[in-house]
Amino acid sequence: MAIRAGAGRVTPRPDTIEVLLHGRCVSVELNIDEIKYRVMSVYLSAAPGPRERQLMQLKHKLDKVDATPILIGGDFNCVEDGVDDTQRAGETAYHNAHGAKWKAMAKSRRLRDVHHTMRLGPNISPVTH
């Protein structure tokens, strides 16, 4: 089944669906105009212990993925910079267990935080700013 998306043609590859991290991550490959992409949806635990294990399992999975472009979305329950992420009216910094591990993993895979890119501008380097 192909889906028209704007000017592109999106074809899901059902044989590539994976459920990872005990149901906290779903991954699938899509072809968009004949180019392969991997799309992942993640919801990591709010509890620091399980979240750390899940981050390491996710890193292991990403380390095994070929050079296919990846789009990862979801709730990681940690941020790169807890202070930066709470500089809005009425919010305070919070304990951000595993933010540094997430940042290192994202940097090693050259992932870009879309939220920060949109807020801070496109000229920030991937993950770091």
C-alpha cells in the first residue's frame, strides 16, 4: 500500500516492524519516493533505573542499524539540559537523570533535537548548543 504525502510517495514496509524495549519502542522502515527511512516511536520510563536500561538498549539497537536515515520521536523522560529546558515562566530546573547519556547517544548518531532547533534556530549543531 502506498500513501501520497505532499509530492512524495510513502510505502510502509510491514515486514520491518519491530517492537522493542518491552513495548516502549516501535520501529518500522518506510520508503519515501524509493528512499528507505527508519521511523521509531519511543516512550521511556519515568523511573530513572528502568529508563537507564532502556536508553542503553536503544543505543545498542541504533548501533546495529545501517546508514538508513532515522526519525525518532516520543517521550524520553530526560532532556539534554534540564536548566535550559525549564527556562519558561513558572518552571524550575529538575533532576534530569540520564540527560548526559541521551545527549552522548544522540551526538554519536548525529541526531538533531527538533524542539531545540525550532526554538533556538537551525544553525545550532546537532544535539549540542
